[in-house]
Amino acid sequence: MLEAAFATGVRGLPGAGDDTLARVGRERWRSALAEQAAPALPRLDALTVDPHAQALMDAIFGNSPFLTWIAERDPDFALDLMYHGPDVMADRGVAEIACLQESAAAGTDPCASLRVCKRRLALTAAVADITGHWDLERITRCLATFAEGALRTACSFVLAEAAKRGILRLPNAAAPEDASGFIIIGMGKLGAFELNYSSDIDIIVFYDPQRMQTDEPQALAQHMNRVTRRLVRLMADRTADGYVFRTDLRLRPDPGSTPPAIAVMGAEAYYETMGQNWERAAMIKARPVAGDRVAGAQFLDHLIPFIWRKNLDYAAIQDIHSIKRQINAHRGGGRIALAGHNIKLGRGGIREIEFFVQTQQLIFGGRLPQLRVRGTLEALYALAEAGKIAAATADELAEAYRFLRRLEHRLQMIADEQTHIVPEEPKRFARVATFLGYADTAAFERDLLAVLQRVEAHYADLFEDAPALSLGGLKGGNLVFTGSEPDPDTLRSLAELGFTNPKAVDGSVRGWHHGRFRAMRSTRARELLTELMPLLLREIAAQPEPDAAFLAFDRFLQALPAGVQLFSMFYANPDLLRLVVHILGMAPRLGALLARRSSLLDSVVSRDFFSPPPPLDALEAELGAVLSRCRYTEEMLDRGRAWANERKFQVGVQSLQGLLDTGAAGIAWTNIAEAALRCFLPAVEAEFAAQHGRIPGCGMAIIGMGKLGGREMTAASDLDLIFVYATPADGAHSDGAKPLAAPQYFARLSQRLIIALTSPTAEGQLYETDMRLRPSGKAGPIAVSMQSFTHYQREEAWTWEQMAITRARSIVGPAPLMAAIAAVLRERLTQQRDPQTLVRDIAEMRAKMAHEHPADSLWEVKHVRGGLIDIEFIAQYLQLLHAHQHPEVLSVTTVDALDRLERAGLMEQATHVDLCQALALWQAVQARLRLTLAGPVRPAAGAGVEAPQALERAVRGLMGLDFETLVDHMTEAAARVRAIFAQVIEEPAAAAEKAPLVPADGRHPS
């Protein structure tokens, strides 16, 4: 009996990596056999006296705790394997799987039995490998065939289970898979019969509703997802008996957003419209492995034009090249560190051989059907026979592939881990060398290094003239966003670039390539983005906060309606991409505008985009010409907004780039708004007159208040407006088809203009408007007559309203009316006032504002004590106090008013310097925040000067200061202004005689 034993005939076995493990393993096996199958002990004893059988036991137990565990769990099977060998035991396993499938179809749960079969197969394949009894191809085919049988068994059971629950009606209850419409496609190494020792199995589950018989068609998708999850649990859940195979569904179309089971029609549409080249490469190995295999074959036949394209343009070929080009080519690079090396994904690894083959299959396979083979080795020789690679190259890569796969198997046999990492620790490294049959570590190192370098050299030569899409100079360097799982070197590259969450970046980029955003749903858009990826990621990483900048770019892509044109511009003009990344990283408000209207970038590449913004008259002429070509109101609104958005974008970019200081930017923002008002008012008047006619001798003017009046607008400023009209006599009516009395006429005209300015269209909103500064505030009419305006200003205006008109000026309207308004404003501003009443009113108003708008943070630059409000109050108070004697101090612009007060001798030079410096600082901070932040600044209560990261990013580099220095300057400025405010207003107010300070109706500046 012993002479015929398989174990006694094996030679050339590897030694034991650990003699103690070998001895303990033999003892544990014997103990388990004695406990479970004592009559078999004499057979074991007969083996232990044979040196060759002893060597095989040492090779198993002395190298693999996992194989020892199997022998201990199933001692009599291990003994049979020693006697009968892998061929006989593998045939038994095939027969057992066939029986299991029949019983599963009848409703018997195969969970435990499949796991027993799997561990027996694992030991069988390991012995066949360790002894050299099977070559690589037979080992991987055996593993893949078993996986297929296990899937068919599990599939039969879950389908029979579904039929029992009434979810499906199966055409053949004895063979549930047949004509079921439930399709399981084996991918990757399973599909190509190349399964490794401890591999996951990659599958995609499809279902065809037209083939399925169900009484609940509306719930079919939900049922199929449950069936699929049940199938995966049956295969992958760990129990006391182990597991069958870890089962991975992530090669399905866009796994981040699709269910586990996908309808055939949806899948076909995805591949035809969204399928990526790496998915084409993955489909090379695809085959039906379980379920309705006839339907599965028809599905794959339908995908042949997708997988094997006969006509490839340059861009498509370049995109195929990108599969390789995204991996950093270390041509002539440093020595490969073997300890810790990933033999699958690392330099010279298995993936490089597979990509070498698959990329060329994709390029040439459309015209050469002989290249349409699944196996890597088979494809290598097919490429050589077709003359696409040299025969010597095929031989060298095939030899390297077999070596690396053999090493991969030994690594995984040790502990049944899906690992591809050569151990770093020297003792473990030496044990791997021993397990492979090497007498010394140096020989193993020499052979492994030679193989890796040979693969790396051949891979580097592939498409060598194509530009790299990796990142040279980094330890990782890869930028691989293909496949179903993150590439370790790519994550390393992203971390080296400065991203703190590389996995999130990797996941988002994969989502882009899956076409989750509208802009990415065309093949050409994805091809272009692939080409741009190295530059894009480097530029994003160069921003102060790379992760935040990346999220901003992600939101930008999400908002884009299309991508090809924009990405083509980026490809042709990399500086444009750099600018966009900078904008998105620093100014989300501009980024949102850009995403909504990417055609704004057309203006960026124009010759005069970075020239100084045009003056007001030129802007008015430019917009007037645009509106003159509009035939309809809607067209006017859209074209006007498009013009304004383009000009706003120009000013915003120039401000961000430091080409405009705060004052120049404020004038530029104001000029855009003023040009819009000057052009929209006559356009709206003309349209309104077509219906209601005009009132002869009448006209309406617009008064700009606040930042508009003071020529200090920012990116987020609204328009503070007052509408004033003049009539020749009471009772005047319009002369149109629908006549209106003057008050109603101008009220409706004003409303029309407000709608024209504020209504959102496809181009967005032009401006928000604020009418609260009109006479009588919200209670007053929207448009007031000149007579009422004059009376109100002379007789009824409160102190805060008198302060507001220090910044009032007419923007547009009939010249006589604008002159009359200016005269009334000057008359009111130069009126002599009671100093005590004036100072008490202003002090009281400031106190009330501080109560209603408490500002605990420096970043609330408007309301913080010592901030903008305090400076504006000082300037307005002093103008109202002294204008009756010094009308030359009047100015709508705060800084100009301060200058005039100092020149008139009404302000000390030191005070003037402090206020002007603080004003410049606060206005610069406010302008930057409103340009860069999408919403209002709301630091946490009690945050003091501790700014959130978004604030720090927004003001970085402002006025040439680092963040800490800027905060110091703000703190000092607030203290100086606060002291001046106390000296100029609060102390005189406290000394004045007490009197009612606030109007009964409580009106005050907001």
C-alpha cells in the first residue's frame, strides 16, 4: 500500500520554513486523526517512516499554518490526499460539487458543504503546487472551475428559494439556473481561469426582466437585489467551517451608485454610452459562470462592439494608452526594494504584465479576432503570433508571469490571506524563500529582482512615446483610477501631494470617470479629463488647502452642464486650468458663477481680460449695444445678466490675482451696477410705455445709496435704491392704451425695474435690491414724487436717514430731475444741526445696533466694535456736524470724506491716518470675504479671533500678510477705531444733556 502512495513518490520539495511548526503540525494532525478516524492511524504511521512523505509533511506544516488547520479539521481527507494524490482528490471534489448542485436545486442549504469542499480543494491545490505535480495553468483552472461550480450551486439554491417564496416561476425546477434570466458573469481571474490561491472572485450580476416569470414585475429589481445579496452571503460569510470565496461585485457599472443586480437593458446602455477603457479591458476576461448562461453569452455577444472596437481614432488610442501611462514608469529608476514589495501592483508586478497584454488587445483586437482570448499567457503568445510583440518578449513575460504567480500562491497559502506583499521582516522573508524551494535567501532575491526588472523594462517600452499620466519625482507616482479598488501607489501619490484624505479623492475621481456628473457623460470628456489629471491634481495640491480645493473642483464639475468644450480649453491652455483651480480653491462664489456659466472662460483667454476694467461710459455703451440687439424681454434679461456676469467675473479674478486693490475693485463693481441701471431703466421704460404710454413732461430718477452711492461695492453687494419721479402737475396720467395716474405709473414702473434686476433666469440673478432707505421706509410708496421727497428730507427725515444721504447720489434719470435731487440732498446735508442732539442720536443708534447685531468676532468686520460701522459713523457724524460751515467736506465715499475732513482742519492728522488705515484694512477683508466665501461669515459664538479654516483660507496673503499678522493688524485697528469712536462720539454724547434719543417708531439703520 505504501509503495503506491502519492507522497512517497514526490521529489524536489521545499524545506520547512520553521522546523518547530512542522513538528507541531504533524503532531496535531496525528491527534486529530486519532480523535476523528482512529482506524486510519496505521496508514499515517506507514507514511511517517518514508523520507519523501516526511519531506512533504514538513513542506506543508512547516510553512503554512492555514494548511495545517485544514489537515487538523479534515485529517482523514488529508491522509487520502497523501495516498491518492491531487488528481484523484480533485476528481472527487468535482463529483461532490455536482451532487451539491442537485441537492441545492431541491432546496438543501449548501452553506456548510460548500465550505468543506472549498477547504479540501485548497489543500489539494496546495499539495499539487508544492510538489510541482500541476503546472500553473492547471492549478488556476482547477481553482476557477471549483469557484464556478460553487457559484452554480449557490445560484441554484437562491433561485429555488426565491421560487419557493413565490418571487419567481422557474422554467425548470430541477435545474433552476436554466432560462432563469438571472445571469452571473465571471470577471478577472475567474473569467480567465486564472484564479489565484486565496483570491476574491469578481462577478457581475445581471437580470433580464423579459426572460423572468414573476407575478410582481414592479418589485423585480428589489427581489433580484435581495437574491444577489443572499448569494454573496452564501459564498462569502465566514462560519465555523470557513468560507467559500470572498465575492466582489465592484466591477459592475458604476458600483458606487448602482444596486448589486443590474437589469440587462440598463447595463447595455451604460456600456454603450459610459463604458470606460478599463471596463473594456475587464470585459476581455468575462464569461458566463453561473445562472442563465445562455442569456449571459448573448449579453456578452451584445457587448462585442463595445469591447472590440474596429475603428479607433487618435484620442481613443491615447485613452487606451492611459491605462498604462497612469502608472509611473521607473525607466532606469532606483533599485526595487524587494522587502515589502507588492508583486501584483508594484513595479514589475503582475498588473504590468496584464496591462501590457490587455492594452494591446484593446487596440488590435477589433481587427484581429485571434487576439480575443481571455488568458494572459494565451494572449501573450497570440500577440507574438500576430507580430505585435517579439516572440522573445512573449517568452520572457510568460516566464515572469509564471514566477510571480507561483510566488503569489505561496504567499497566500501561508495564512489564507489575499496578500501580494513580500514580507519586510527578514525571518519571514527567508521563510518565503524556503517555501519556494530556495536554499538561500540571496538566490531568491536575485531571481525575484531579475524578474521584476525584466517586466518593468518591457512595460516601460510599451507606448514609450506617449506622454506620461503619472507623477514623476514621487515615491508612488501612480495616478491610476481604474479598476474596482484603489491603487496603493496612487493613494501614496495623493498623500505625497498633500491630500489628507487620499481615499476620498480617489473615490471622487473614479466617480467622475463613471460619468456620475453630466459633464462627464461623454467619452471624449472622460478622455480629456484623463489627460489633464496629473496637471489638475498638482495644481489643486498647490492650493493652501488641497482637500478643500478638490471638493470645490468636484462641486464645479457637478454643476457643469457639459464638459468637452471646457476640458478642450484646459487641454489647449494649461494656464487656464491653473487659474480655474486657483479660483475654485480661493473663491467659491466665483467658482459657482463659473460652474453655472463655463463660457465665462472664453473671456479669460481674450486679449484684454487682464487689462484694467473699462470706465463707466464704456461699460454703458457696451451693455447698451448688447441690449439693443434684444427683441424680447426674456432675451434682454438673459443677455444683460450674461454681460454683467462676465464683467463681474473679470473684476473678481483681477481682485483675486491682486491686479486690483480694494478701492479700484469697489469702483469697478460699482460701475458695472451703475451701467446696468443706466441701460435697464430706459429699456424697461420703453417696454412699459408700449402698454401704458408715457406721461409728458415726467421722468423718474434712481438714487443710489449705501455702497452703490459710495462707489464701494463688493462682489456680494446689493443695490440700495430710491426711486423719485417728477410730474408737471397733480393729476397727470399716462397716454397709453391702459392709462395710469402718475403715482401708480411710477410705482409699477419701479416694480418692473426691480423685477428686471432681481428675477433669476438661466443666467442667474443680476442684483438683489433693497428699498428700505426710501422715505418712510417699508411703509412708504416704492416710488416717491420729487415734491414728497423734498418735503420728507426737509421736515421728516430722522438723524439716521440724514446720515444715509451722505452717501446718496443720482445714478440715472432726466438731467433736470437729477440736478434737483442733488440740490435737495446738498441743502439737507449743509443744514446747521444741534451738536448735542446730533451726537446723542448717533451714539444711541450705534448702541442699539451693537445690541441687535452683537459681534464677538473680528471677522464680522461690519458690526464688530472698531469696525466699518464705527468708521462710517465717525465720517458721517463729522460731515453732518460741520457741513454747514465746510460744505467741502461732503463726499459719498468714506475715505474721501475722511481726507476732506483732515484737509479742512476738522480731524487731527494722527486720527486721520488711523481711520484711513483701518478703513482700508476692513474694506479689504470684507471685499475678500465676500468674494471668496459663498455665504455670510458666522464664526462660532465666543470664537474671538479663532477663525474657521475657511476664513483662514479666504484671507491668506491678503495685503501681503500672513494670517497671524493679519489678525494682529485687525485687533490693533479695532482697538484704535474703538478709542477714536469713544473720543469723537461716545464721550461728547455722555456729556450732553439727556433727551429722548430714538424715534417712537424705533426706526434706525439696519
